[in-house]
Amino acid sequence: MKRYVAKRLLLVIPTVLGLVTLVFFLVHMIPGDPVEVMLGETAQDADKEQLRRDLGLDRPVAEQYVRFLGGLTAGNLGRSFFYRKPVAEVIMERVPATVELAIAGMIIAVLIALPLGIVSALKQHTVVDHGAMLLALLGVSMPNFWLGPLLIMGFAIAVPIFPVSGREGLASLVLPAITLGTALAAVLSRMTRASVLEVLREQYVTAARARGLPERRVILKHVLRNAMIPVVTIMGLQFGALLSGAIITETVFSWPGIGTLFIGAIQSRDYPLVQGCVLFISLAYVVVNLITDLVYAAIDPRIRYQ
Amino acid sequence: MRGLLGISGAVIIALLVLVAALASLIAPYDPADIDLEGELEPPSGDHPLGQDRLGRDILSRLIHGARVSILVGLVVTGISVAFGVLMGSLAGFAGGAIDNLIMRIVDVLLAFPGILLAIAITGVLGPSLFNVILALSVLGWVGFARLVRGQILSIREREFVLAARAVGAGPLRVIVRHLLPNVMGPVIVQATFGMAGVILAEASLSFLGLGPQDVPTWGAMLNEGADYLLFAPHLATYPGLAIMLTVLGFNFLGDGLRDRLDPKNR
């Protein structure tokens, strides 16, 4: 296990370094003069020079890169001009809202997907199975910027149970969480079905039945326990999809998380903040994937020895 | 039942491609024609799907919007397949340092969840058709490279490949004549699902205001409609349906093709 953990940790280093490098060069991809783009063409030369110096853009690219890396190791992501505060601070203020939304979306997805996937596997090739999988396909094809407005029309306007937008109280979380969770529910239910079907064919299941165990016990103790291992892994890996889905969902519902912060930063050409958001979201994703892999290896010894 | 879904997917896509190709001929109005008196009018005889905020005909805009979706889908998937197959076969066949380098690049690109990087690239470069295609292609090839590499690793030591090498076939010939034909099935299946993903991603970028600006797109129409859900729900309804049907069509077809081309899934 130790060797596996060490290997997995080592593999993260080049990925993170590559990621940071790409994010650094994002600002250098801006066509024309970034300072002019940020301040507008009518800006005073003195202001432009000031900003250029503040951003370190008057320095050679190599030096800027080293400074950027140095700043990162100290948790310094630069300053946002729009908020006039350190980028890290602005992002941290928005983290709780996004985490809350992501967890709620995950819960909704699991609540829908597990029963759906298990039932359709146990009733393979029946109407129930076909219906459930058609529903799952619909769910994957439903963009969340379309499901969101539909839910708003239905449950915030026609039948006003939930608020249209914003983040105030638990009621305001319901529609965004359903919007975010649906696509994941679709993916998870297909995964759950496939996994349960696979385990059902295992010899230990036949053996359990041969020993005369009641079917209920076979399913609960022998099938589901083993079938859930890959499903849990997929849940971890799909957390990234949830994060990027959150960008759109937050925009639809004006949810004050990192997604709306990121889109706002793009619109106001607040490039340090754009960089910070991209970096934060992707690093969160890398860390969650890492944890998922390690947990997977801990509960399933086969993985460690591959 | 599975076969039926695949066929219905193919029919949806064929119709859509036809609509996109003949857009100028079949659209009842010029999609940019403004008619301020028809502002937010609901569907009527003259305008079967109603009119938008500037009185533009929604049906005509939807028909022209199909062009952007199909064009972006085809171009991005085409680039992704070509580059991904090239990189994947290079990594799988060459192995060693080349394989390592390519796979590290793949790892880095996969470390950005979903369309985050595409949003960042179009956000920084500015919204345009070209930048949308660029941003989605930068990420699109990665999946194909991984797929092809994995497939090639699993078949390159098989007898028929060894036989070809034994009779003196060079690496290029082995890749093109013996390896690639055997990985094309899964690539075609993934490309079909890829089309669904790219069209959804383009619509997402357009929804966020990062898509092409001078032509109607479904994503941008949906975004505009989201402001009028209360008074004019038809603005958001039709582009939403169009996106969903298109993506569903490609997913149906992908499922159908996978059942056909991959006997393991039967």
C-alpha cells in the first residue's frame, strides 16, 4: 500500500506543474496588450504603466513564471482588480456556496441513481429496465442550462414553491441541486446497473444461492456490497464533472459560488481572478481524484498490485 | 429495442444535417430581421414558434442555429479524431519516452474538469466561432488518444501483428494496415458520443456568452430566453428542446453503434 501511495503521489507532481504552467500562459494568450484589454483603450499611460508593473508584465516571461510559482507556494494568487482584494481571499469567500451545491447535487444524484440502477439490473431486459435506462439517456442529454430554466418555470413561477434564484435558506438550494445532480444521476445509474450485472454473474453469488441463502440476503450482502466499489470510485471521479457543471448551474440560478465568480471575472476581464478560479477548481479536482484513487486502493487490494 | 433507438438517433441526425445544409432555403425569414412590433410575440400562424425580444423569427433562428451546432460538432470531432488517433498510435506503438511524454500531456489536460479550460480559453481569447473550435479541440483529442493507445497496446503483440512484422512490414505499414483498422470500431463509437459532447459544450459556451457573436446559436438563444421565463417562455423552450433532441440523437446512435460494433456489450 505504501508503495502505491508513493507512486500515486509522485504522478501528481508533473500533472500539477503542467496545470500551473498552462494557467500561467493563459494571460499571455490574450491577443494584443493585456493591460490595454483590462483597462480599456482610453486609459492613461501612467495607469497602464502602474498596472503593468503591479502585474509584473514589464519583466521577462521567465522571471514572471518563476515569480508566479513562488507566489503559489506561498498561497499567493495575486490581486483581483475588480474586488481590490487578494484573489485567494475572494475565492475562499465563495467556496462554501459551491461546496454546498456540489454536495447537495451529489446527494440528489445518489438518491436517484442507486435505486434506478439496482432495480434495472435485477429486472434486466424488462420494461422497468428499458424505461429506467431511457430515462438515464434523457438525463445525460439534458443540458443543465435547459433543465434549470424548466425547473424555474415549473416550481418557481407556475407553482411558486422555491425561489427563482439566489442563496437564502435550504429552499433556495433545491432547484440548483436537482439541476446539477441530474446529469450525474444518469451516469451513475448506468454505472450501477452495469456493476450489479457483473457481480450477479460471479461464482460467489452462485455459491451463495447454492448454499440456500434467501435471495434478499444474496442481493444485499453479496451482490450490492461488491457492486458498490466501482460505483463509489465513479462518484469520486465524477466530482470534476460536478464542479464544471456547477459553473453553468450557478449562472442559471445566480448562486454566489466560484462558478459565478469565474464567469464574472471573465466578463470584467479580471485576469488574475480568472487564473485563480481555473487553478482552484482544477486543483480541487486533482485532489479529489487522488483521494478517490487512494480510498479505492485501500478498500480493493487488487488495485495495489496492478 | 436497442436497434430501434439507434435508428431513431440516425433519423434525428439526418434530419438535423438536412435542416442545417438547407437553412437559407427553408427558413421562413432572415434570422437577423428585426420586427419591433412583434416583440416577444407567442407562436402564431406567421411565426410558428413565435418571435424573440427584437421580434426576430424564432423558427428561422433555430434553423440557422443548427448550422453552428453541426459545424462545430463536425470540425471539432474531426480534428480530435485525427490528432487523437495520431498521438494515441504514436504513444502505443513507440512506447518508452514518447509514450511517457504524450501521456503526461494527456494527464495535464484531463486535470481540468469538463469544459473549465474551454471556458477559460474562449474567455481570454474572446468569443468567436474560431476560438470555440480551438478551445474544444485542445481538449477533444485527449479521449481518442487514450482510447487508441490502450487498444494498440492490447493488440500489438498479437500473432497477426507479429506475422506482419516477421515478413518485413515497416512500422507505418503495421500501424496503418494492421493496427488502426482494428481500433476503428471503438473510435467511431466514441466519435458519435463525442459529437454529442461537443454540441453540448458549444451550447454551454454560447449560453455563457462565449460563443460566436454574429450568428444565432441555440445556447445564446436559450440564455436570452432565460430572462423572459415569466412572460415569454417560448423563447427558452424551443432552443432547449433543439439542443436536447440533438444530443439525444447522437447518444442514441452511439449506443446503437456500440451494440453493433462491440460484441462484448451484447
